Amino acid sequence: MLRSACTKWRKRRRRRRRKMMRTTISGFRASQPERGDFEASFIRLLDKVTNGSTIEINQTGTVLVYQPGLLYGGTVEHDCNPQRSVGYYLEALLMLGPFMKSPLKATLRGVTNDLTDPTVDLLKSTALPVMKKFGIDGEGFDIKVAKRGMAPGGGGEVVFTCPVRKTVRPVQLTDPGKIKRIRGVAYSVRVSPQMGNRIVESARGILNQFLPDIYIYTDHMKGANSGKSPGFGLTLVAETLNGCFLSAEMSSTPQGQGDPILPEDLGRNCAKLLLEEIYRGGCVDSSNQSLALLLMTLGQQDVSKVLLGPLSPYTIEFLRHIRDFFQIMFKIEVQKPLEDERKGGDKVLMTCVGVGYSNISKTLK
């Protein structure tokens, strides 16, 4: 009789816990009558990497009820909607991948480079080093561009492999250091290979006035690996003496969507964006602020500190989500530059104590 009562109590507690985990998003695209096919594709990707998730969408598509299941991982293949690039989907996998039950190998197909989302090249050059500082590393931890696809046609293919980790270690990233070198990749598909060389020359014309150690290589894909649409672009990454990475990128305008841009203008504008990012400073660039803050939140119950540049609007909204889901409030200290030193704009020192999250999905050995 006692055993039966304990079993009923456990079932009630399990049902109550699952009910608390249900997330309801109302007013979804209420002011936007057009269809959000890329959002439905993103939800399908979450369903593939989890086990036991429950998804309910009303008839008008304005209310979503999501009950997450177990982070399972494994080998996943997904065709991303071409309305958004692969980076839109990859950002979520970067946050969830280390906490799966089994190592994740995700093959994503679609647009690899566009004007809206972080490109695959930028995430490979900046997001992976940030995760390694938190102890997320191992054999096969990589993002590989098998095929490159530009907007709007897509046709690209990206393979993301990520090992699992039980815990995330706290970090103390308060001194980014000075810039020691700049690396980059100028890519072009279904256009003349000279496009990449023209981009490199124009970008170096700006950056050589700042630093001599600059190397930008060209990536021109042909045939089946070049996707379905023509285009070109540039991704630049500046590395500091303390191993921090600051990035900037720019892609050509999709065919039939706005005024075209010359390769020389694209190279110069992207170089100026990188110099602006260096001026903003911090140990993490603007594109990966939310990733660093999430890993700080999930770290062990110890103090983590990260120096950032001015917070982006996306990061500010992400901090509100962290407060709602984890009940974690960051201590924010604004650091003004010294008057006698030219160290860029204001910096923000983010401090928090991690929740001590442990990967309950990881298989014990």
C-alpha cells in the first residue's frame, strides 16, 4: 500500500513538473499576416534533436505551446527554410549541443550566407573559441562548410559536430588584450573568381593602415558545391593577444532584391565594420554576447565575469529571458575609458553566479 502511494505521488509530481515546463507564446506573428515558414522549420529542427517534445500550434499560427523533451542529439539531417540562413538554426544548436545525451552531428542544408543572420564562417571563427573557454571542446568539435549556398536559392550544406559535456566551468574574461592579427575569408559562388581577389585588395587597403599581420584567403566553390544562386561576401576576424576574437562580415545583395554592390565597396565597408567592432571592444564580439551570457548562467555555482562592449538590443532581450527562465540577475558595471588612453568606447563588465547546471542527459560511463 505504501509503495502504491509513493508511485502515485511520483506520477503526480512528474505531471506537475511537466506542466510547469510548458511554454506558451501568444500573439505570435499577430501583426504580420505573411507565413513564417522558417519558424516552423526551426521548430521541426528542435523536435529532431529532442525526444518527447510536445508542440501545439493553433489554426491561425499565432499561439505556440511547446513542452520540451529530453535533449537527445545523435545524427540529424535538416533542410532549413531558405528565408533564413543556416546560421539562424545553428545558433540554437550551439547553445543546446553540449547538453545532449549523445554527441550531436547535424547536417543542415540551405542558405549559408545572407545579410540577416550570422554566417557559418563567422560562427566557426568566433562562437567555437568562446565555447572552448567554457570547457566545451573535444575531438570533432567543428563546423564544416561542405557546400556554400547564397540567398535566395540556397543549396548549401553545413556539418556541425559537437561533443557532450556534463558541466560548464566558470570563466574570468576581463582583459581582451591588444589586436595581434586579422584573418578572413572572401567567398564567391557562381561568379568570376576575380571577385574574391577584388574584395581582398580593397579590404587590405583599409586594414593595412591599422595592422601589418593580415591574411585573407579566397574561397571559390564550383559546380555542385556552389549552391543555386550567385553571390560573394567577406568575413573578417581580429584575434587579440589573450585569445579573444572580434568579427565583422558582409554579403552581397541577393539577386533581384535591392541595388547590387561592387566587390570593392563590400571589402571596404566590411573592413570599416571590423574596425568599429574593435573600437567597441570586449572579450566577446556583438554576435556572441548572448552565447557567452547563457554559458555563464549554466556554469557551476561560482562567479563568472566577462567584459563586453556595448550590449546589442538582441542581448538585452536575451537577458530578460535569462531572468524569466533561470531567475538569474547579472551585475552590470559600465567601465569608462581613461581620458589619457584611447581604448575605444564604454565597456560593460557582466558578473553572475551560475546555477550549477549538470547535464542529466549525458550517459554515465
